Amino acid sequence: MTTTTPSSVDSLDSVARMIAPQAQVVLLTHVNPDGDAVGSVTALARALRASGRRVFAYMSGLVSPSLRELAGDLAWSLVDRVPPDAKADVIGIIDTGSRSQLPFAEEFLRARRESAFILDHHRAQDDIAASRFVDASASSATMLVARLLDAMGLPITPEVANPLFAGLATDTGWFRFSSAGSEALRLAARLIDAGADRDGLYQLLEETNDKARLAIEARALAGVEYVGDGSVALMSLGPEDFVATGASRDMLSGLVNAPMMVGVVRMSVLLTEADTGLTKISLRGKPAGGRYEAAPVEAVARALGGGGHLLAAGARLKMSRAAARTEVLRVLQATSRGSG
């Protein structure tokens, strides 16, 4: 059963106690991990390994070359399925608490609820772990990892600070999003002081795209559609766009944000049908400001069967992007009526 959990009843101390000094730890995160997911897993794994614990991580789906480089020496495997007999004294599920985002680990987790913990900043949660620390007000999962390391008394070395900063920066749009509050900025300063290479990380994560990324962004922007009163920008990409440009799905990070530079646009929607009959929907919104209310991004995503944050969310629909566009427009209209 999925529940909505803005905050957790479990303490970080209870999570810390699960990770015994001699524990063999397996770390998991959501399919198609982003910078926050990879940064969180990498930072936690490095800190735990430095303290003498044995750590292994499993990831699944698309992992961009830059994020693979960020993970560096982390002992991890990219799998379609976690071996059901993989050894683990404790399992850490990071940056998600949703069963649907862990299809590659479903069998592995089924009989291991009591030895698993969740560290997450998303509201949607399933009962897949005995211990759960959730703080939906946190800007990124890396913020919770930093708190856990403090609770365990583990130092934040440069090798740990780098992935923590990467996750924090990417999940806050390099501190442009409204989620980058004072706690996030204080942590950023602390991580820089601890040795995080801010400029190097920006170049690694934001300035190493292939030319195909620019080509597919151009195709998306060329077909942008302004919906209703112009406050929603809708973009669409299909298999033919990937063929024509040579781009891959792991090159789309941040593309959904591009129309947000238009002043009247309050919400941006990107429909991506990379595989025929399956459309990924990415949504971004602007916070309340002046005469504008906050964009109802999370409400739209939930109505489409997905979820996420107040201003950054998504969903997947088993239909063509043409059918998905119709469904998105229907939900947008219904959401607009409901908030009017």
C-alpha cells in the first residue's frame, strides 16, 4: 500500500544502529538514477567503506557516462535484476520509497523487509522496509545522507563531499530552484570547505554533453506547444527524433527546464516516447511568486499515476505519446478547474 509521508517517525539514530560496524551493506536506488541518487549512494558507500564496513551497490536502467564517472571506484553493478541470493546484513534504499521504482530488486527485497531501511525525501512511500527516515522538506537525498553520516560520527572527506555536493546541486538546479533553502546552502558551503570540487563537478555533470544532446534539444524546442493561456509549455520527442539525432535517453537530463526561461510559462512538460508504446512524462514548475500561484506539478503527476516533488515530478504511461498528450491535456484541464 502506498502512503504519503511528509516526515518520518523513525529517527536517524535508529537507521544508524542498523548499520553495525561489521555489517555487509547493499545499497539500492531508483531505476534510471539521477545525480541525487548516484551521489547519495556513492557518498554513503564511500563513508561506510572507509569505516570498515563491506558495501556493494546495485543500479538499474540508464546511468549516464558522467554519473558513472562520479561513482568512480564504487563497487556497484548495473543490473536488470538483483540476484535474489545476494548477501546483505542490511539494505539501504536511497532516494525512493516506492516499490514501482525498484522493479529490478522486487524479488531481492521481498523477504528482507526487516533488514532494510529507507532514506528519502519523497512523499510517496510503500511498506518495503522496517525502518524509514523521510523528510519531504529536504532539497535532496544527499542532505539526508549527510545527516546520517553525522549521526554515525563518520567524517565527510573530499571523496565523500564530492558526490554529496553533486546530488545537492543537481536536485536544486545548481541552487536555482526554490527548494534550495538555507539548510541546503549551509550544507553546500560545508561540502566546499570539506573539499568538494564545485567547478569540476559542474563541468563533469553539465558541460560534457555530446553534440547529439544539442541536436535533440533543438528538435524538442522547435516543436514546443503553449497550452491554454500559455502558462504550460509542452514538448514531445519520439523514436524518430532519437534516430535522426543519434541521441540516447540518458542525454535528456535538464531538457524539460528549457521552456521555463519564458516568463509566462509556469509549468513545462516533456513527453518522451523512446520505446514504442511507452511514454515518459517529465514535469517542472515554478513556485508561487507575485500574482502567480505555484504550478500544480505534483497534482498533475499523481493524476497521471506518477509522483515526485511539488515542482518536479513525473509519470510513465503505457501508450503512444499522441495518446499521452491527450491524457496530459485532460489532466491539465481538470487540475485547472479544481484549483480555480
